[in-house]
Amino acid sequence: MTSSGVREVTCKETLAVYRLAAIITVRFGLVASCVSLGFISSVRAQDAVANKEPDMSRIQFFEQRIQPVLETECYACHSHQADSVEGGLWLDSAQGLRIGGDSGPSIVPGDPDQSLLFQAISASEDGMPPGGPLPNTTIEHFREWISAGAVDPRSDSLPSEHPREPDYSHERDYWAFRPLQLVSPPSTMDTAWPENAIDFFVLKQMEDAGLAPTTTAEPRQLIRRVFFDLIGLPPTPDEIERFAQNPSAEAYAQWIDELLNRPQYGERWAQHWLDVVRYAETEGFEYDNTMPGMWRYRDYVIQSLNEDKPYDQFVWEQLAGDELEPADQNALIATGFLRLGAVRRNAGNQKVASSRNEVLTERTDAIGSAILGLTIGCARCHDHKFDPISQYDYYRLQAFFGLSHENNHSLRAAAEQEQLEAVESELDRRITELKEQLEVAEGEEEARIRGAIETLESQRPPPGPTICGIKNDVQGSSPTYVLRRGNPDLPVAEVSMRLPSVLATAEDADASWDIPNPRTRLANQLLQSQQALVARVIVNRVWQYHFGQGLVSTPNDLGKNGSQASHPELLDYLSLVFVESGWRLKPLHRLILQSQTYRQSSQPADSALSQQIDPDNRLLSHFTRRRLSAEEIRDAMLAISGMLNPEMGGPSVILPVEQELIDQLYKPSQWQVDKAPEQHARRSIYLFAKRNLRLPFMEVFDQPMAQTSCAVREESTHARQALELVNGQVANELAAAFAARLVSASGGDPNRIVEQAFQLTAGRQAWPREQQLSLEFLQQAGPREFALAMFSFNGFLYVD
């Protein structure tokens, strides 16, 4: 079943559960109840009653017997007068009463026993209102009113006035929201060990906990660590030996500078950012269409990192590049960031409210996870349960994207583009006509029309060179509304654009949804009034990628439900240094890599004590060993086998995979394998990123799915990984090349084959026992099997 199919079934089942759940809970204004199997017939009865013209006596009955009770007993918790509307239930309008709250419709006209409101006021225990049960006479009035059709002459719309929202001003003192302040490194008992300010912060907490730092890593171990860390590739034996012969601080600093200036640095660190922004080149869901030219966004990230573009500018361009520099192709490409969420095309019309809402939700949530490090998305259907973010705050943030629409900007010549658009327009016209016919078609006629639509879709000309970006369109937009339970069919009140209240300053005033350049306004506010939070988030991510976990171990959640910072003063110190250094990442890398903290061995000074006091190594008393990522393993195999193609940039490469996987795609023709064999040896970041088909080798080594932001890569260990390294196509093809390289370079001498194999895979000589076992295995199985076995060697797969 396709991912879309799974999603649709799940939604239907969930709706059925809500409608048929046999639960009655009435507490603190939150009303929940079962809806019987007669729901559909009740809805029909409701519609029939609603369509009758109410007589004046029913209106008077509501105004005299029902409305006064609602006002005195219910409005305190369920109206725009309430400080916080309980259970999402508004009882001060006809529409609010009819729609109901979080548990569903509160009234079933004609059937009081199936009406949640009546169940609540008539419950013998834990009923409504919370102050005590209503008089029996009043309860009978409600029964009579509902039985007669629940006539409600009040306005058939929800109040436009906002409810009084929680006061979050006191929440601004939470550590993640505070302005950055200069923090001096603390004093330590050991003054000889620290190399720079980082070490003083780390050592202080170690000493307070009764721990001591371990020894410095052995030079060959350290240089291999730095190579994989900065460029994602292993050093050559000559590079290792050069550093081993001169491991001085000056030489080490020179190596760091050299690696930061290599173009491979951008390729390695771009992958981290692409994980966070859930980069893929297809839209996901059933069709999983390719987004034309999306690979240009990947190249933009690589180039930006290699240029050491200031991070604030990097964010600015991705949020509003088209507004800032509409004539700059790179600025247009940067806005691909806002196109990276999955898009549902199944409905056939992307302008319908539900599909548009999904797109805006993706863009809003991405700001929260990638840039602010907050779970903003939790406030889409209700006020955030942990952080000071209201549902109104969520939609105010979403309003910044109210004008934003996808823009596939063609790079064709004007005349050629006009001809292409004419063909597209004619196809759109014919497809629209067929879809109108489809609404009333049945049986064979329906199947025929669907086939005709699919045929026309297949006739669309290829897009040609394209920038996949964003543009503003006032005509195709509308104001942003708070949506009850996140449902686009249940708008509550229009909102203007503004940062969430807890983040906004006095200067960050509300603005109308249709002002020019709304996303530039958002970028200004994020990078000025909220620069402390934005800086903390990216600095924490950089620390995480160097040490395996961030100073805050939940890098997408610096809020109250995330983890607390292990070294909060250090995080603030680094963030301030980062901002004052012009928001540049390379100086931050240098500061971290030159610290003694980073240069420690992976073996603790006292393993038993370290395990007892700090089992997760949050205090950093040693370096945490890590397994290579999927991309690093494949790239390293290509490098040591001599097969790596260093070509940078350009369209992504589609590799051969099993036909069974291709056949599962909605359109198997989407997987067109690159015919140039040398392209198959490109670095992994250049492989085609399709949401509905991950390469088996990459998937088994924990490559993320790109459905949501990946804050931290999993590091699993299971049998499929061993099977992939022994039986997989990638491993076996590269093992043959690796074996040929070893034999050629050694002249066939078994001892030299083993020596070079260990130097290339682990960056060191074989230990005596390893040498003996390798020679025995080489004699029995031959060079190719020995080369394949070395791919499974922990010394190759892990960085110490």
C-alpha cells in the first residue's frame, strides 16, 4: 500500500474512533462523550430539523430558558470572555454550539441523549457546570429545547473578538528566551589542562562531579576523527603519517584550516542542515512527484557553507530571498527551503483549503524546528501544553506565509517558456473539464475519465531548467484564521502576523496579512529581536555534530519539554562569540576543535567511575566514540577503493536498485537510472533523494526518511547491517575494486596487503593478533573476500 493509502485509511479510522468512542468524561469544562452507531442518521435528522423554519415560540423558549443559563453557567469557561476557552468549546454563538469542542459536536438537534451538552449537564457525577448540578427543571428545559430542534437565533458565526490569552510575559525569563550576556570562564583547580575557554567550562563541571579529563587522543586517532568530522572522508595514509610525525598544536591548527577550506567541507556539513530541513527532491505521498531543480537548493547550501556565509544571511535568504533579491538566482534558489515539506497532490486541486492548510502547516512547523528550536507545531490545534505558545500565536506565525505560493521559476528563454506555458494551459483546461465530468460519473464512465486524465498528465512537457522556489501572490491568497482543532473548515478568528507573544518585543507589532514582503519582516524579527534563541539553536547543533550530542540533547526542542542544557553558561558563551564573530561557522569550528575537550581520547581516565557518575558522558570527561553515518560509510568505501568521483554539484544521480522496489512506485518510470557509470561513484549527498524510495544501503544505516525534521540521527546496530556489508551490491562491487587496489599497490605480498588494508580502513597498523588472523583469512579466502571483510571491521565503521 502506498504511503498515501496508509494515511487515508488512518484518517478514516481515526474519525470513526472519535465518532464511535464509548467514553463519557465531563471535567473542568472539557466535554467528551460517545457518539452512537446512529451518528449518521442523527446527522441527517439534524440537517432536516435545521432546514425547517423555526417558529417564534421556539426562539422565545431559547431566549428565556436556555440562553440565560448558558450566559450565567457556561460563558466563564466557554466564550470569548474566558481567560482560556476550555476544551475548545465556544457556547456564545450558534456556530460554536453546533460545531462543539475538542470532543466533537455538542448538540444533535432532535436527540438530546446523543448530545454531548445534555449528557454533561445531566450526568450524575462530574457533571457540568463545575459548581454543582443544574436544577432538574432547567435540565428538562434543555431536553425539550434539543428535542424540538435546538433552535438558536444568535449569530451563526464565531465571535471575531479574540479570547483573552494567557499572559506569557513572565515566561520570558526562561533561559532559552533570555538575551545573550557575557559569561566569563570559571576558575578551575587544574589550570594546566585547559587550552581555551571551552575547557574551563567543561573542566569546572567535571571537577564538581568528582571526575577528571582523560588523556589526549593518539595523533593517528585524532587526525582521522577531524577528517571525518569536517569533510566526511578518511585521511590518506600519507596525511595520517604527516600529522603523526608533527602533532604539535600549530600543525593541528593548520590541518583544521586546510580541511575547513577544502570543498568537501561544504558537502559534509550540508548534509547536517539537509537532515534538519527534511530535504528531499520529491513531494511524497502517493504520487511523489519530482520537484524540478530542487537539487539547486542542495548546491546552494554546500556553496554557502564553503563560503562561510554568515548564518543570519543564510537564514534570511531562505526565508525571503525572493523578496530581498528578486533578480538574484541564488536568492530564489534559497527559498527552496520553504518547498521542502511533503505535498499532497491526490486531491487533484492544490488550491482547496485542506491542501493549502497542509502546506502552510509544513512551513510554519519548519520555522519552529529548524530555526527556533521549539515545537511550534504542538500549538496548531490547541495552546501548547508545555511552552508559552498559544494557538493564536501559531497562526500569527503562519500568517507570515499567507501570501507564499510555490514558484517553479523557469530558466528557459522567454519565447520557449511562453510556448511551454501555452501547452500546459491547454492541458490544464482539458483536465479541468474532465474532472468536472468525473464528479457525476460512475462505473465504466468514471474509469474512462480517470484514464483520460492520466493520459493527459503524462503528456506534460518536461520542466527544463528550473528553480524550485517561492513567490508572493496577493490574488491567490486570503487572510489567516485560527482554526479550531486545526481544521481548515472551522475558522475561528482572523489574525495578523506577529511572532509568538513570548518572543515578540514592543517593536514587533502586528501587521496585516497582505503587507509587502511579509517574510522579510519575519526574518528581521527572528534575527534581531530573537537572535539569542536563533544563535543558541545553531551553536547547539554545531556542538552536537562534533561531540555526538548537543549541550542541549534535544536540538529541535529548547523548550520546557526538551532536555536542560548540560553546560548552559558554555552555550551562552559560544553563542555570544558566534554572534560577535559575524555569525560565521568556521571560527566556531576552530574554537571547538582546538579545545582539549575535543582532543580527548575515547577511553575514560576511570571507566568505572565515569560509568557510575556520568554514564551518558554529558560532562565530557572523554570523547564519545561514534559510528559513521550512512553517507560516510559509502563515501569512505568509495575513497579507499579508489573509485570516488570528486565531481561537485549538478543534477542528482539515480542509482540502480532492485526492480521490486521500483515496481512499488506509483510511476516506476520516475526512477531513470543514470547511464554514466562514473556518476554512480559520486558522493552520497549527490544521490537522488526520493521520499518513497530510499536506497537500501542508506536506509539500513539509519538515513532519515525526510518526512519530518531529523534533529539527531539514530545509531542502530542490527543484523541487516551485517548482511548488507556482506551480501549487498554496494559492498561487493566496491570490495572488488578495493582488492584490486591492494594487490596492485603491494605487488601481491600478503603482509603488505594486510598492512595497507589497515592503514586505509582504520588509519593505523594492524595489531599482532589482527595481522595473524588477517593473513590466515587472506590465504584461505583471497583478496576480494578479505577486502569485503575489512568493510565490516569496527576500526573502519567507527571513529574514536
